[in-house]
Amino acid sequence: MGSNLSFNYMTTPHANLQPQVINYVSFASEFYRDPTAQIRALPKTLHILVIGGQVFGAKGDWAVSLAGVKRLAAKFKAAGLSTTLFVYTGTPVGAYHSTLHQNPYVDAEILHFLFT
């Protein structure tokens, strides 16, 4: 939900006084409506990290499908945006949707993306 709200903020026109987003983390999100039109509104200088989880033997993180996460990453790439896909695969302790937020490996990937 939070990733979708951030996406909506970035694709809605604002006055120049608003913060300019340079890095965006799409955290275990998929869009149920085609976001292609909104993606065109994103700045071409935006860097995107798309994160997905996959519980062993499942089709995703038990809340969001990995196929949906991959589709979103592909749409960003097709729009010419700098996009990296990171998938954490593991047990429910680390790969379940809500535990991805506490996962130190996911945190390390986000830190690397934001600060290097």
C-alpha cells in the first residue's frame, strides 16, 4: 500500500516547491490496474528498486504475487527507467510479505540502493 501511495505522489503534478524524488523503492507491490500511463509521468532520471518476496514453494510472499512484482519492474524498464529487481527467496520467517519489512538482507539491499 505504501509503495502505491508513493507512486501516486510521484505521478501527480505538483508545484516546483515539492520535494523531487530521485530514488524510489517499490516494496513488494503490484498494481491491479495498468500503470503505464502514470509511469510515463515519472522523471526519466528516477532510479527504481523493485523488491519482491518469494516463500519457498509459493508464487510470491503470500500477499503479493512475484509475477505481479516482475510485471511492474518490466513496465518501468520498458519506459526507459533505471530499474533493479531484487527478489528475496526463503522461508516465511524472512520472505513473508510483512516480514520482508524486518528482513536485514532486504534492508541491506535498500541501503545499498539509496546510498551508493
